[in-house]
Amino acid sequence: MPAVVFDQVSIAVEREDSPQPKVLLEAVNLELREARIGVIGANGSGKSTLLRLVNGLVQPTSGTVRVDGDDTVRAVRKVRRNVGFVFTDPLSQLVMPTGREDVELSLRRSVGNGTERRNQAEAALGRFGLQDLADQSIYELSGGERQLMALAAVLAVDPRVLVLDEPSTLLDLRNRELLRRTLADLDQQIIMSTHDLDLALDMDRVLVIEGGRVAFDGSPAEAVAAYRSWCLGGLPSAERDVR
Amino acid sequence: MRGHGFLLANYVPGNSLLHRAPLAAKFLLVAACGLVSFIIVDWRISAAILAVLGALFLASGAGTKRLWRAVRPLAPVLLVIGLFQWWQLGGPTSARIVLNILVCVVAASLLTATTPVQRILDGVVQLVRPFKKFGADPERFALTVGIMLRSIPFIAGTFADVRDSAKARGLERNPRALVLPVFITSVAYARQTGEALAARGLGEPEDVEPAAKRS
């Protein structure tokens, strides 16, 4: 598995109403090598910011993030070739009128020949059984179908790491299970934020983010139990249980 | 998001004459329709051109439903324009203006209904390639066209959603309650699209060693 390394990563943004910047992430040190990594935490805790760093969508104020040795600031294009990103809302992600066109768009950068591109797009769609939906408007697809289409478009270029930002939030139970099974079959390293604690339990390692810090880092069962107890019993202190 | 307000028809797979026609010919057809709408002064000729384009659309196998969906979102606007022009310039001129707008929309829909977007994008790339020596990036041009095609139904759908929510609050007559949310949603959509493209590494320059440090 590729290594995603956070070295003393902090992010702070200016505030209009205060001279003090708002700290989104503070001194995060991580080395992520497991195949399945879950990120859980309350809304606004910094989960999405942490994930966006991996793809270079957000740049650290200080510190570095490296994916397989490539700095996400200096080599952002290379990093994005290796790191696919799936957003919560697939409608934000699918930028073409139909799924097939969106998958082909992903391939434009790497496959110059139109016929070859169409064949590769067909294969990518076939992998998820989406051929019959490929020429429908993305607005005519259900939430689950859209999410799978977005996943197919990202995986068409065969990234080594797949980052998913709360991919099941907008899905019903059936589509959530479909997504869960689909993700389980992928070869890519997966880093995924979620509010679905059952999904988090499928991971190899789970990080709990709170107040811009990694409040817990360990096995899924322990992490979920810790998160549950904090949610029900009050917020953790920043120093608690960092392992 | 409703997103049903399509202004241009989506690609419909098929093997009709129009599907097989060269992209350049279809581009020229659209350009010619745009041009003649400035030249024609007789509403009967406009009606005849619209009838021919409508027949071509149906012959392509795209169907009446898609044709209707392509022109339906325009109906209220055309009604306002038509009535205003009737009052100002009389019936024949009003009819000519409305029919010419429909000619342009149906011609553009013919192109998008019979040509996959990727082929349109390839065509744009070829068209812009000579300008590469002046610094133009053909792929970016193509991407812009592709995103425009996707954004039109999004904004039309947003307007429908906003109109419904304004109605639910009894604000359907308040222009601010209609325009402002559409504007804000469109800006947010543009930002999200930019982020989605960036995440996929589309439309961005090659890696360079940054001269400036990160802040």
C-alpha cells in the first residue's frame, strides 16, 4: 500500500471577526499505510479538511503531506493522478451531462485516442454494471446510481489511493450496502470519512478527529467505542487518548 | 436538485444520417441557423426552417419528448418576448423573432442529440489547436464547453427549485427571493465544479516547483 504521511500539518485561516486565525487542523502527524482507513468525528471537526489535504485540494499552512513520497503542494498534478477523490454529493462531482461522458472526461488526460477512450470508459462502467445507465442524464439517476457513477469516473484512471468524503451520507440503506460491498472489492488504498459507524467498523484503522486534532487513532472497534462515549458523555480534551 | 429544465437535448445513441454526419457539417448547420436568424425577414421562411429542423430531429430518432423538453423551458420567455414584440412591432415581426430563437435552439439540440459530448469536445480541441502558439490551451476550451452544457440544466433546475420554495413561503412575487438564491447557488455550484475538476487534475497546468512559499 502507498504511504500517506502527514508531518506536523497545521491549517489556520484568517477570520474577519477576530485577529486570531481559526485553526482547522493542528500539528497532525500520521503515517497511513493500511488498506482501509476510516476517519470519524463530529461535524466541523476537521475530517474533510484532513481528507482534502491528501489530494492537494487544501494546502497546509505549515508542515507537509506526502503521498508515496510526493509532496501534495510541489507535485500536486502527480499526486492527483495517484489519488482519486469522491465527494459527498455526486452531483458536485459529475461535471458532464451523462455518466459515460463523465467517465470519458476522466480519461481525456491519459488516453488521447477517442476509440481507445470509449473502450476504456465502457470497461470502467462495466465494472460496476452501469452500462445501461451510462447514457442517461445524471439527473435521472438515483442517489446510489450517481454515487456509483462518480466512483466509476474516479476509478477509470486507476488511482492508487481512493479518498472518499462521507460517501454514504446521502444514500438510503440499500444504496449504502451497495457502496459498502463495492468498496470492499477495490484494490486501492481507501481513506474515508463517514458518520456511518457500521461502515467505520469495516476499516483496518480508524482516526477520530476532534477540534482539528487526532483525538484517537487505533482499531475500529476501540475508535468507534471511544467516539460513541465522547458523543454521549461530552467532548474529549485535545490530549486524550492520542496513541 | 430538480435539474429537469434541459435547454439542449442530451446525446441519444443511434445510427441515423445525422449521427453519421461529420461533426464539422453539424457545427456549420448550427452556425448557419444562428446567422440566418439575423438575415431572414419573413416569418414564413423561419417557420419552414423550423419545420425542417424539427423533421430532422425526429428523423434522428431522438423523439418528440426530447424535442419538447429542449424547447419547453423557453416557453415563458418566448411568450413574454412574443407579446412585447407584437405590441411594439406587430404580429409578423413578433412571429419571426420567436421562430428564429426556436430555430437556434432546435439546431443546437440536433447537434447535442446526435453527437456524443466527447466528440464535440474533440472538435473544439481541433478548432482551437491553431491558437496554441498564442498560449491557448485547447483542452481547457473543450472543458469549458462541456461544463457549459452541464451547467445550463443545473441553473434551470435551481431556478425551478427556488421558485417552488419561494411559492411555499408566499414570496413568488418577490424578485429578490427568486434571483438572489439562484445567484448564490450558481456561484456555489461554480466553486464545487472547480473543486471537482481540480480533484481529478483536469484543466490545470503541469507541476512546477513553486517559487513562492506556501503561506
